[in-house]
Amino acid sequence: MSKPIPIADAPILSAAAAANAAEARSGVLYGLACYGSWGLVPVYFKAVAHVPAPELLAHRVVWSFALLALLMRAKNRWPEALRALGSRRTIATLVASTLLIATNWFVFIWAVAHDRMLESSLGYFINPLVNVLLGVVFLRERLRPGQIAGVLLAAAGVGYLAFSQGRLPAVALLLAVTFGLYGLLRKVAKVDALVGLAVETSFLVLPGLGWLAVVAAAGHSSFGRHSRGLDLLLAASGIVTAVPLLCFANAARRLRLSTVGILQYISPSVQFLLAVLAYGEAFTAKHAVAFGCIWTALVVYSIEAVATSRRAAPTLATSPPAAAAAAAPAAMGVADLS
């Protein structure tokens, strides 16, 4: 039998429970803000879809770096970034992750501008399952039965869509693979979301500025030539990038890994609904079969992931806070969503 809690300790435990509940509530709000924002971000890119994708990518990099640099200064995080850059291995890892996230951003921008949002949502639906495969290939992780079933079902869905359309869903696969590899590298780099993205955009800011200068010299710049509204929208690309990231960081610190794992499906679900209901992209019977396979795969995967996280909960609860926080996203296969 467990020992009764001394009456004197009861108020302390009650206060701790209340504090934990408040943390969880705020974590859910941060998570909803984060994944809801990522789900709605196509609305922003639709508003600037007439801007060429390379120029829009350059603006996103430059304005993101400007905002992140200010945040890093306000939080006094630049010394941490400099320490991270003291390692050649970390520099090489972040250079590779920079190329991956730049590719991912470009493909997504192009997909939204060319009415391929449905396919882009497919990419982010299968991303958790791609993470599982990457863990097997690069980290030599062993697949659990639910993960095997999920991967096979997702592969069947993608394979059916490719066969029925006569082409691979290139946008979906590029987004899933680049984002999966990006998350893998960011786990290896062991640099947190804010510092990592600040370093990555710092690597890209000079090429971004150079491209904007070339476009402006050729007389084709979208900034400062059309309307003040468009200029503000382009400048807002930094906010569109940084705010969801900060919300994600706060959610990940406050929530159980199983909760974060379920919330991550909000983004592609919102993108899916926007593509079909708001922007009129065709959802055919072929899409229904493919998405049905993938949604079933995610249900199987999520059920096993939640069960696994509950079994791991006692271990995480007795681990140091930092170790528990680091283990949570990894156990659910949640990428560092920068």
C-alpha cells in the first residue's frame, strides 16, 4: 500500500498540480497557434503568388533573418549560436539542413502558386512516416508493428496515386523527404529551434540579398514597384516564419509527446481543406483512395505512438526536465518544425 500524503504536503501537491494543468493548457494554446498557423500559411502565399518563387524565397530568408536576429539579441542567444559554430561538425550539419529547408520552402511556395496544395498537404501527412523510415536507415531504430503497418499503408497510397496518375507525386515526396531529412539533421546538430533557424537564415541571407539585388537591377523587383500593401506582405514573410516557430518551441516544452504528435496533423488537415473547399482543387476518387490509405496509416501509427508514450511516461517523469523535453518529440517522430 502507498503511504498517505501528509496533510501539510497536500497544499504543495495541489499547487503543483494546478501549475502543471496551467502549463498544459497554455501548451495546447501554443500548439493550436503553431499548427493552425502552419495550416493557414498557404493563404499568405496565395496572396503573393504572383511574385516569382525565387524572389519570394529570397524575401522570406532576408526578412526572417532580420526578425530572428532581433529576437536572438533580445533573448541574448547569439553567444549560444557562436558556441555552436565552434564545431566543424555542427557547421557542416547546419549547412546541409540549410540547403534542405531552403529546398522545402521553395517547393512549398511553388506548389501553392501552381495550385498543388492538395499534393503539398499529402507530403506533410506522410512526413511522420518518412521520419520513421529515416530513423531505421540512419539511426538504426527498430520498427514496431504499428509503424510497419503505417509505412506499408502509406506506401500503398502513394504507389496507387502514382500508378493511377501516371506520375509520381513529386511535390509531396520532395516536401516529405526534405523536411524529414531536415528534422533528422537538426536532431543530430542538437541546436534548438530559434538558434538553429537564426544560423540557417544567416547562411542564406547574403545569397538572398544578392538575388534581390539582381532582380532589382533587371527592373523586375516586386518590392517597391507595385503597392505598399504588397511591400508589407513581403516584409511580413519574416513574421509568417518566426511566430509559428516560437509557438512550437513553447508548445513542445509544455505538452506531453503524445499531444504534440496528434496536434501535428492539424497543419496538413487545414491545408487539405483549404485546397479543396477554398481554392477548388479537384479531389478525385483516386485521391480518396490514396488519402484513405494514408489517413488509415496515420491512425494506426498514432495509436501505437500514444501507447508507447504512455509506457515511456514513468521514465520521462523521472528524467531531468531537459532530457524529458528532448526525448518527447523524438519518440513521436515529430520533426523540428522550423
